[in-house]
Amino acid sequence: PQEFSSNWKALQELLKQKADSSNESLSTCQARTKKKHPLPAGNSQEVPAVSGSGSVAKAKSTHKTDSGSAKASPPLAEPKSKGVATDKNLNGTKSNGKGCREKKKNGNILKEKDDPKHKRRKAEEHMEQQPKEAEIWFDDVDPKDIEAAIGPEAAKIARRNLGLETGQSKQSVEQVLVKEKASEGLTRAVAMDCEMVGVGPKGEDSIVARVSIVNQFGKCIYDKYVKPTEEVTDYRTAVSGIRPENIKTGEDFKTVQKEVADILNGRILVGHALRNDLKVLFLDHPKKKIRDTQRYKPFRQRVKSGRPSLKLLCERLLNVQVQTSEHCSIQDAQAAMRLYTLEKKKWEAAVKNKSNNKNCK
């Protein structure tokens, strides 16, 4: 028994020495490993340790009895704090600016999303303010007056209701009414227009003050002011464009009357409300050779007026504006001729058919 007890004590000392040496080696390895790969605190990672009996057991990383491991524990707290700070940064703090940029980016996205809504709302408000076509029902008012009173959109609707083109830019009046590189001499058809001034107590009676004649291509072949045969009481300048100095040195009435009669002789006479022009000239012309744009039935049907003005016909059928201020007898004659040439074939065919019908009877 004594030998057994002495041998048992020797065996215990040997096992203790081996256990101590193994613990020292393990603690050194753990210290090196922790320096290279620090573990966050709070994680109860377990490391293997050899018990006094020589078996391997699991021991917590705190190692209260091991001085080496206890000294290595403080550095482990630093990575944790850095890790927490990094997490906070990722959640939107000011440390690295990433979160701020993300917020700013998100703000821009929201703003971009809001912009179309804002524009759409503005557009809807603008549409509500614009006049509707049903509200612009009057057709006897000049679109220019409507534009001045209500606005350009209302004038656009009014022009559309009147059949006027609004999408294209209008050509100059001369380009529409006068044919370039055309004959400037007399043609089979001529157009005439006269400007008049007022005479009598209230200027209600009219006398001729200017006579203009153009050929079939709109070229002016005759234009003269006429010396008044009576005292002028109303020059009607705002409409006629006639001023005292124009007619003071004008041509004698008899001379003008004869020259005009010679030009009209045997030709088709075109004009607008020609009865008034022939009346002030004290001239007559064969009815079958008169082409009056005011009395032409197809024109009246198109513009829906029993006595359409020359201005209205030009706006509706030629898409040009005439007589916008003072009248010009040359331009009025050109406008009447252009309306005639627009319908010349149909107009002449209708006159011929009418003549044939009368001959048949």
C-alpha cells in the first residue's frame, strides 16, 4: 500500500506538470490568436483546456485564473466600440457622410417625384382658366377684338369657328393677291374699286375721290385721284384714306370717267358691291359681264351672310386680312379679283348655263 501511495503521488505530480505546461502553451496560443483576430466582447466563445485529469474540457474566454488572458481582455473592447460606431454611421450619423448622401439622394428622388405632380397641377389650373369653345359662341365679332378683350386662346377659338386657319403663318397680302412675273397689261377681266368722300350738309352723299383698276393677275393698270366736283364735308379718312392734299391736285372727273369707260368696254368687270362704284362714276356696264363678289351666291353660302363684306370673304376664303385700317382701292380691287379667279371656272360656267337657259326659253 505504501508503494502504491508513493507511486500514486508521483503520478499525480507528473500529470500536474503536464497539465501546467499544456495550459501555458494554450494560453500563449490564445493570446497570439486574439491579437491577430480580436473577438468582440460579450461573445462567450469557449476555448479548449486540459483538466487536471488530462482530459480536454471547455473553458470560457474570460479566464479569471489565467493572468495572460486577463491582460489580453482590454484590447478586445476597442473593436466593439468601433463596430458600434460603424453601425451607427451606417444608420445615418455624420461620421462618414454616407448616410447624409443617401438622405440627400433620397431627398432628390422625392423632389423629382414631386416636380411632375406640381407641373401637372399647374397645367390643370391653366386649363381651367382657358375659355372653352362653347363659351365663344358669337360669330359677328372680329377675332382681333376678342383677343384684346379675352385673350389669344379665345381669339383662336373664334377664328376656328369662323373657318379661319390658325395653325399656319399667314402669307403677306401681296403674295396672295398678286401673281408674280405676270403680264401688267390689260386682260379679258379687270377689277375696279373706288374710294369716296362725303358731300352735303352731313357728308352723307358720296362722290368719287380715287379710282383703281387691276388686271386678272392683280397688277395695277390704272390708279388716279379725282378732283372733287362739290365741296367735301367729310373726307372719311379713317376708312377711305383720302386727305385734302390727295384730291386737290387730282384729275378732272370727266377725264377719269372717259378713261375708265374705255378700259371697261367689252371686258368682264370684277369688284365688290360694284353698284356703288358705277354709281359715283355715272357709268353703266352690261349685267352679264359683271362679277360682283358680294352677290355671288356660293360665297354667301360659305360665309353664311346675305351681304358679306370684302374683309370677311378674304379672311374666310383667302386667309388674308385686308382693310385692317385705312382702305386702299388698289388692294380692294386685287382682293376682289383674287376671289374671282378662285372660282373663275365655276362662276363662268354658271353664267354660261344661266344664259343658255334664258335662250332656250
